[in-house]
Amino acid sequence: MKKSLLVILIATIVSSCATVEKHNAQITKLHPINDLKEDVDNLYTQLKRHHPKLYQYTSQAFMESRFDSLKQTIRVPLNSRDFYKKVAPVLTTVRQGHVSIRPQGKQFKRKERKVLLKKKFEFYDLDFDYRDNKLFVKRTIGKDSSFVGAEVIDIAGESPTDLAETYKTRFASDGFNTTLFDRFVGKGFRAFYIRDKGFLDSLEVTFKTKDSTFSKLFKRVPKKEKKIKDSTATKNDSIKKPKPKKLSKQQKDSLKLASKKRKKFRKKHGYIARTKEYTRNFNFIGEDSTVAYMKIRGFSNGNYKKFYEASFKKIDSAKAKHFVLDLRDNGGGRIAEIEHLYSYLVDKEFQFITESEVNSRVPILKSIMSNTTPTSLKILSGILSPILIVQNLLRVKKKDGKLYYNFKYAKPEAPNPLNFKGKIYVLINGNSFSASSIISTNLHATKRATFVGEETGGAYNGTVAGFYKLYQLPNSKLVTRIGLMQIEAPYKQQPDGYGIKPDVKIVPTVADVLQQKDPELNWILSDIKNNMN
């Protein structure tokens, strides 16, 4: 029995190593021209099969010409990363921000992964901002803040501006909006760079401040430095560490209770481990601390219901008359959460979204049964497929020759009893996308709020998202993401293809960002003060 288990274990390890080597060989080798053209055809076929609004912003004739032209430009064999650099700009022709493509990264064997997990790449500790065609360090993660405010003038011999402008051609906003590009490329610069260059062990970057120009070689360093014992030390000259005091039962219970409270708080607010920040934040601001301020960085993690209930109870108790909802740099998330938040901001029955157009009667099953889905999940889905199919068929109806998925959020809902009845301001920018735009559309269309900032990156008239098809191209192994459902509020604006535009347009300057000034929020506080006077 033991021998059999040992044989199985060895076979598994060997198989895993072989899979890693095969994967790395596949993404680094030069793919024949015909294989790459086959991948282009596969990509377009998947778009036509699954995307319900493929020709919303671009005509079918123009899109087909773009994909045909792409095939004509493939004249030599390419590796997967170089192929990605050709495909990504063409895919943006769809003009839908949720449609994307990415190259596969290098995989590592088990021992290699163990070593890498103990290290961090210093470059990942930098957060960037891109304004006026310049890349700046907005903040750093950790104690070293010496880079904050510095302009990046060289990255391994390349211009950061040239890199950023190139990366902006590899993703799309919703429709014809332009505010997303600078905001998104700044926020995601690290990811775009690694996607462009692949796995790196080191990277030399040159910075410029008011006083000097300096370079830094970023490396992979140990996450935690272990204290190394001095081999020359003897028992006589070594200092013995005192034994930790034994805790009483009361002290242990107190520590457990504190830990439990901390976990609950983190779950309710959505803890972000990398930055040690929270997704959901609430406090009172202003000269007399009477303005309710809620900063939401995303709608994806944590127990949102408890957070909103607790926050609006505080607002109600304080009898606050002004509420600021900060959706800047909020890339979106769950429909359930934005619908729940919206119920606190209206005092009448509402319909949050309409029925969602789809291309299949079983969209959720299509999402799960992708060629990127792990085999174990496919088997489980196969077992549960009768239930999924029935659920999908009950929710999908045909109307005017099109299929529509009926979310429960498309039905009339009552406002929350704690709904806020005062004045609402909403802060938005180019990185306010997807779910942020949907809740903004509802608030804007009903004239419930004053919007301050810049046009949202997400479209006013909805976006194709909800559930996704993650499809891996057979030869290059690039992975594309395709939204399966048109999610939209029951309100429209013309012309189509633009975001929610602010009532008061304020775009922070480079100096504002570097000095950590907030001109948008300052305008709101000034407006509240003036109106009160």
C-alpha cells in the first residue's frame, strides 16, 4: 500500500513538472503563421457567439475588416507575448471595457514556487499616477516613502511615457469615453508592464525630483529578514531571552475576543491586505463634522449589508443633511451591492436595472463551461447541470427576437427604511467604471445627486458584464474575457457611448496629486458652507 502511494506521488510530481515545462515551451515558442491566424478566427468566433452587444459602437463591416487586416499583418512566426501585442489593439475595436485579452505568464515548479513565495518584487510596492503625459509615484507600500512624488523618467532604457501611451492602445473604455485611459494606465501600470515584459527578477528605474535624478535597481527580496545567529557566540556571552509569561484564562479570552472583533470589522469594511486599507469607509467630515462621507473603493469584497446598515444608522442618528459618496477609482463589482446601497439613497419605489440581453438561454452554464475552467469544477457543474439549466431557462425569456436574463434586481424594489433624504454629492473620475457607473446613472437620471469630478470611464447606457466567458486560444494560449450580459439602468442618454458627466468638472493637477490636495472634495465642502450661509 505504501509503495503504491509513493508511486502515485512520484507520478503526480513528474506529471506536474512536465505540465509546467510544456506550458512554458508553448508560450515562448514561435507559433506558425497559420496557427496564429487560426487563433484570430477563433477569437472573433467567440465574440460573435457570446457577446450580446458586439456591434453597439462599431459596425460589423469595420470590425470584420480590422480582424482581416490583423491576419494580413502576421507575416512571420511569433511567440505568444508578441502575438498579444498585435491582437490587443484590434480587440479594443469592440469598445467595451470588459472585453480584454492577456498573455499567459510563466509557470513554476513546486520548489520554485516555494522560493518565490518567500520573496517580494520591490517594484510592486510602487503605485503610480499618469497625468500630462508623465508618470509619477503616487505612493509606496511600506516604510520607504522616498519615491513618493518622484517622476519616472526611465524604465530599463525605455521612456515611461512611450510605454504608457502604448499600453493605452491595449484596453478599451465603454464606448467613446476618453477619461478612463490616463486614470487606468496609471493605476494599473505595474500590471501592464509585467504583462508586456514577462517575469522579472530585477528592474532598473530612474526617477527625477526637484533636487536630483537618481536610479534604483528593484529586486526580489525576502519578505521577512530572519535573524541569523552569530556562530561565534558562546553560551556564556549569549543573552538569554526571557520566557514569555503564561497568560491567564481571562487574558486568553480577551485576546480571542479582540481577534474576533478585528476579523468582523475587516470583513464588514472589506480589508485590503496589500495597502492595509479598507474597501468601505465612513466618517463625518467638515468644519463641524456634520457632513457624512463614504469612500467606496470597490463593490467586490466583504459583508456590505452590515456596513451600510451601520453607516446609515449613524447618519440617521446624527440627523446629517449632506452626504458625499466617493466613487473615484472604483472599478465596480457586485450588482447586489450597488442595488442595496441605492436603496438607502431614494425614498420611492425603484427599478434598479432592466432585464439583461444575452446570446444564450443558459448563460451561466456557458460561463462555467469554458476551456479555462478547472476539470474538477467542470465535473461538479456537469453533475449540477440539470439544476443550472432549469434555473437559466426559467430566468431567460425571448422578447422581440432577443433573449433576456431576468435578474431579481430588475423588479421594483422598496427604499430602505433608513433612506437618506438630504442633499447628495457624488465624486467620480475616469476610473469610476462598471458598477460605479450603473449606480451613478440611476442617481443622475433621477436628479438625486450633484456630480463632481470628471466623466466616468463606464458608460451611462450600460455595459456588457454580469457573467464572463474566459476562453483560451488554442495555439497561443492567450486568454480572452467576454462579458455575457448587457447590464443597464432603465435610463438612457444620447448620444450613446459616453459616461456620466459631472455637474461640476474638476480635474486634479499633478501638483494637487503630489501635494495630496483634494480640490473636488474641497469644492463640495465649500458649496455646503455657502449654501448654509
